Amino acid sequence: MMTDAVDRILAQWEEARPDLDCRPMGIFGRISRAGRLFGSRMEQVFEKEGLSTVEFDILATLRRSQAPLTPTQLYQTLMLSSGAMSTRIDQLVKRGLLQRQASDEDRRSNRVALTEAGRHLIDTTLEAHVENQHRMASALDSDEQHQLAGLLRKLMTDEQR
């Protein structure tokens, strides 16, 4: 049987506090470690294209929406503050990746859209990102990937209650 650092930690807790059932530490310890490890590997792909994770998320949100969005829609989707979103949008506009479009309904409002350069960059980066994720998940076969996704979905759905 394979063991990892979390197994060693659990064994230490079993020794130090045999009265506690620390099995959930195995789940959340691995989720936390996986998040840091795989997050770092994903950031490397974004950095190669000159993007931060947040910038990738903004461009990807606009790309999958396939329509311009308001800054409010973007920051609510990405869980950023309105000020942080405005700063990021301004930077992406200056880089020629986004453009602001005045709203027909409200002159005080605007929408944000990808430019051709922004669309090209997110499509290229997205392809590298998906390839990277396939590589990271390759230790699991297709059925195992499906099972893990289902278990994590169940865990997250329960957590949201």
C-alpha cells in the first residue's frame, strides 16, 4: 500500500491521541496539499503566457460567457472586491486584452469584452491549461477521475448546506 506524508501525520496522531478519530484530517490534509501543489503547477502555465491566476480567471470567464459582462458580474463570479476587479480590468485594458463597451441602457454602466488579442491569448492559455490538468490527473484512470470528481462534488455540496 502506498503511503504519503499525510499517512505519517495520521500515524503520529494515532500514537499521541488514540482517543481521537483523525480520519477526516487525511481528507482535508490531502485536499489542502493538492491545492497548493496543483495550484502552483497551474500558475506556471499562466505565468508562461504573462498572466496571473486572477487575470486568467477574468479572461476565461469572459470567454466561456461568450458575451460582454459588467464588472459587477465579473467580481461576483470570481469573488473579488469591486476595487480589485476594477484594477485588474484597467490593467487588462491597457494591455489590449479587454475593451470597455458603454451600456445602451445606462450611460453610467459599461460592459467588458475580450479583444481579438485577449481571445487569442485565453484560447492559447486555456489549451495549455487543460493539457496541464490532464497531465496532473494522469495518475488516475478515467473511472477514478470521474469517481474523485463525484466524491469532491458530494463533499462540497454537503459543505454548502
